[in-house]
Amino acid sequence: MADDTGAVEAEEEMVLSAPPEEEKKQKTGAPEWMCTFSDLVTLLMCFFVLLFAMSTTQQETYKELVQSLRSALGAQAVPESGTREGLTMHAVPSEEPSENQAIDELGGMIEKEMEDIVSEVRELVLFNKLGGEVSVTKTEDGVVITLSDLLLFSRGGAKLSEKGRDILKKVAGVLSKLAYHVKIRGHTDSSPISSPLFPSNWELSSARASTVVRLLVKNGVPPQYISAEGYAQYHPVATNDTEKGRALNRRVEIVYERDSIARQFADMGVGK
């Protein structure tokens, strides 16, 4: 019995123990965690490559910045490298804007004010369907509102028509909101005129400008901000050789000069 029991135990032990060849097969190859580790190392390598590329780009950008500063300032003391030396910020003794900054701010405000004037007049023109008779433009000198003499006056006269009177009243509603000096300029064509009232185009252009001034003042434009000027035929905008050109030259201009707007802002302390 003892011999049989020992034989059975020896047989079971032989069955449970793995053969040497199978153990070797299980131990071959890298551990499973090596795959994750390899991915991590690869990602870290890509990350440091990107950091190196970014640092190289910043150095090139800094060199371009130094060269630009040298060209603009004519200074030779700008450091060649080193962000600490090159970009050190020194304390500013005063928080007040520089003169150039004040000038830029004033210029921006003047431009915006001129654009607002142009916008309001264009709305007036569109609302009253005056596209062919009233126009407004912004030039380097200021804002020019042009009214055709066909809208305002009869040929060779300085008396306002009913339609011209109504339109000027609406224009006065816009101009009365503005505390800037405005010039009313009268222009004629080159056709000569000689009458007891208007011996020449000088008198005719001046009379037309004065008539417009009186109506604008009567309708709310401050008289201290307005003046009348006559230019006769000496500032044409078209040729006087054709009827169409002469019609364009016969006009009244309402002019807001850039300098007058700037002076008003200066008097208000803007930009200081």
C-alpha cells in the first residue's frame, strides 16, 4: 500500500510541474510595461524637440528685433543676445503720455469727428433724395459739403429758391450741433456778368455765400462760428468749356477745415 501511494504522489507531481521547455518559452520577450515606457520616452523626445525648435525661433526673432531697434534709433549699445539684458524694462518717471502719443490721439479724434460729420450729411442726402444736388467729401483739408446753384439760386441771382431754403434749413439742423468754425464759399463759372447788383462774379459769389450764411444763422448755427467767402470763377472743379462743366462750377461749399476742428479740440484741452 505504501508503495502504491508513493507512486501516485510521484505521478501527480510529474503532472503539475511544467516542462523545462515551456518555462523557457514563457520567459522569452520584453515585459508588458516596456511598451508603455517606450511610448512615454518617444513623447518626451518629441516634446524636447519642440522646445528646442521654439527656442531657436525666439532667438531669430530677438535678433530681428535688435536689428530693427538699431535701424530706428541709430544706437549701437543694444545687446547682441540675452533676453535679460536686451529686454530689461526701466522705471518710467512719469505716467503722462509723450508728445507723439498726444498728437496721435488728437489726430484720431479729429478723423473720427470728420467721419461723423460726413455720415450725418450723407444720411440727410439719402433721406431727402438729393444725390445729384448735394454731396459731401472728406479731404486732407477737412469736410466739404457741396450744394449745386441749381438747387439754391436762379441763373445769375442770389435769391434762394424755396427748395433751396428748405434744404438749407435741414442742413442747418446738422451744422448747429457742431461747435467748429465753418466757411461758406461761393463759386461761379467763367461766364461774365455785369449788372447793377453784381458788376462781376466776385460780387455774385460773395452775395450767394452771404445769403447762405444768413439763413444758416437764422436756423441755429452760431454766428461766431461761420463766415462767408467769394471765389468767383477761380477755383473750378470742372472745365468751363461745356455746359455740364459750368454747372458743376456754379456751387456753394460748406467747409469744415481740419485745422479749425484741431484748434477747438486744443482749446478744450484734448491731447494735452
